[in-house]
Amino acid sequence: PSSQPQPPPTNRWQLSTWNASGAGNEGKSWGANTRSGSSGRLATPRLDPLPPPLLAVANRMASLAPHLLGRGTWRPNQANAISYTKAKGHYLGAHCDDRQLSGLILCNLSLGCDAVMTYTNDKDKEEKPHRVELPRRSLQFQTGHVRFNYAHGIASEDLRGERRVSITFRKEQIASKGANKK
């Protein structure tokens, strides 16, 4: 690993390696920036906030599911888009979004082709995996028990077309000033 500082985020698609080294999907993120440091993981504001079209989507989500989204008051401060191309073998490695930083709710907008997401229980290894259909243009919410006890992923063979794009919205917990001081 290089100790060189990483370049600031850009507005162009770039290779995403957060879910597994070499996973080979292409991604872009906006908003809060999660970093690891001497005091642990923390999220900090970033230079490229959520653009107006994504804020409009977040407002629409809040109006559609107020019972899931803090009575309609929940607004994300971070979003990432991932492009999966079946012919390139792209996939989403099984993972659970950071349970401490990523908040109580994850919202996933599925664009492009349909896909199947597989959920596995982190707490009960005997439980059979659950396969959930994600039709294109669907909105998925992960909250409560599923949000905190299940890993999720999409195998390349579970892409039901040539290309899928997903946008995941989170409300990252932003570090307060002086959080890095000991």
C-alpha cells in the first residue's frame, strides 16, 4: 500500500474497490466521505455534495415511504452509483455497509436490468440465504434486522441483463470537529 495521499474525488466514473479488491465494477460517489484513521472510521464532508438530481430523488423517496424514513424527514448525505456490466463479470461482493457510520437506513435505487440480491444472515450461519428480486426502476430499503444482521451481494450471473446501475443512498454519521484529537 502506498502512503501517498489519494487524489480528491472527481465527477468521472472510476474503478471502485470498496467491496472487494478487484471486484471490477465501476463507481462514483458523492457527499460524505468515509475514511479510516488513527481514531477509527469516520465520515467527513466532501467537496462534491449530492447533485440536485440526486437530492430530488431523495425527496421523492421520503414522500413515498415516510413510515420507513423518519416520518419523511430522513435525507441522505452520501450516495454512490455503481455500474455492473455482465460481459465484464462485474458483481457486488457480499458485504454489510458499515454498521456504525452508514446510519439506520440504506436506500438502493435499481436502474438498468433486473438483478437478484442474495442476503445471508451474519448471526445465524445455519439460516439459508434469501434471494430477493430487484426489478429495474425499483427502490429497496434496508432497515432494522435486515440492515444490521445480513450481508448482501449480487453475483454476476444474477444480473438479468447486460448492464445494471444502482444508486445507494445513506445518511453517514459525520465526525464532529476535534474528533481526531486524543
